[in-house]
Amino acid sequence: GQNIDQPTEMTATEGAIVQINCTYQTSGFNGLFWYQQHAGEAPTFLSYNVLDGLEEKGRFSSFLSRSKGYSYLLLKELQMKDSASYLCAVKSCNYQLIWGAGTKLIIKP
Amino acid sequence: KAGVTQTPRYLIKTRGQQVTLSCSPISGHRSVSWYQQTPGQGLQFLFEYFSETQRNKGNFPGRFSGRQFSNSRSEMNVSTLELGDSALYLCASSLESATYEQYFGPGTRLTVT
């Protein structure tokens, strides 16, 4: 079967760094997305990884290891506005997107 | 450039009724995907339309159907509503395929009583 695992909830402190992990088992792999979703709002695109390694985009970075079926999203210098759910999605062999249940990130002052 | 719009934003229906939701993609986007989102379940893929053709379909019963018009606008229909259909229904558009960066609409919150 196809499966994507993310922690349900994480808590971090303003100004700190947090790493949100995503592990996947899918029928093939053609890329991995991270989306951010604030409560009551639509998801918005954060990053896309197709090759192994780290992609940095400002305070946010995303890492991929295809051999381990693993990705993480790294958020630095956390701000209160980063409180949101973070969704991991994998593009499988038939080019369908398989979504994780999301990780709710709570930022405390 | 205007974003993805969905109508209506909120809807209350009774079991057994049917409902039609509408989605207007970003101008120039030809792919429209529909998702169901419930607490703790993440995004569940319903279907994707491209150039008026259904390109992919998720694991939902036949009560869920959709279509896309020549202007790329899309509608989703749910017949014989069940309590379990209560959810946020999100529409997302992308240039060529749902597997590229998607832009989501604000969603339609459907409550079935």
C-alpha cells in the first residue's frame, strides 16, 4: 500500500528551529511537496524536491533522501505566524499525489 | 491575477439531498483537482480534470462526480448525501497537471445534517 507518515503535532518556541519529518512508502517516486495550511485557510505551496539533498528558501529548507524514503522541512527563526499545519505530499509512479495527514505546528512565545 | 475561487463557501444540507460545488481556476490553468479534507484525515484526492476530461480519480464512491467546462471551470456533485460527507472540499488548479505546484481555493465547508 501507499503510506505517508508525519507527526500529528509539534510544539516549538518562537525564535527556535524545528524539523518536521515525513516518511513515505509509495508505488514509485517522482517528487515530494511541502505545503503550509493555516487554520481555516487553503494550503499554500512551500517547496518541491525531486533530487536528494537540501533545498533552501529563506527561513524554510526541505531535505530529501530517496533511498530512505524520507524528507524533512526545517523552519528557522520561528515566528508566531508559522503556527500552521504542514502537509507532505508525494508524486507517485502514476503521477498521482499522495498526501500525509499533516503536522500541526504550535509556536509558543 | 485572481486566485482560485470556490462557491459557495458554506453549505448546510440534509441527508439524502444532493449538492453541486463550483470552482473557477486561475486564468490559464487547465488542471483542476478536488480534495476532501476532514480533521485528522489530511487531504483525500477526489479527482482531477484536464481539458474537460477526468484524468485521475481517487477512491470515492460513485456518488461523487465532477466535470470541467471548456473555460476550465469545474463542478463537483455529491448525490444522496451522508453524514460522513461533512467536510471541507478544496479545489486546486495548476498549469498542466495536479503534480505540479497547485494553487488552492478557500474551500467549501459542507455540513450534512
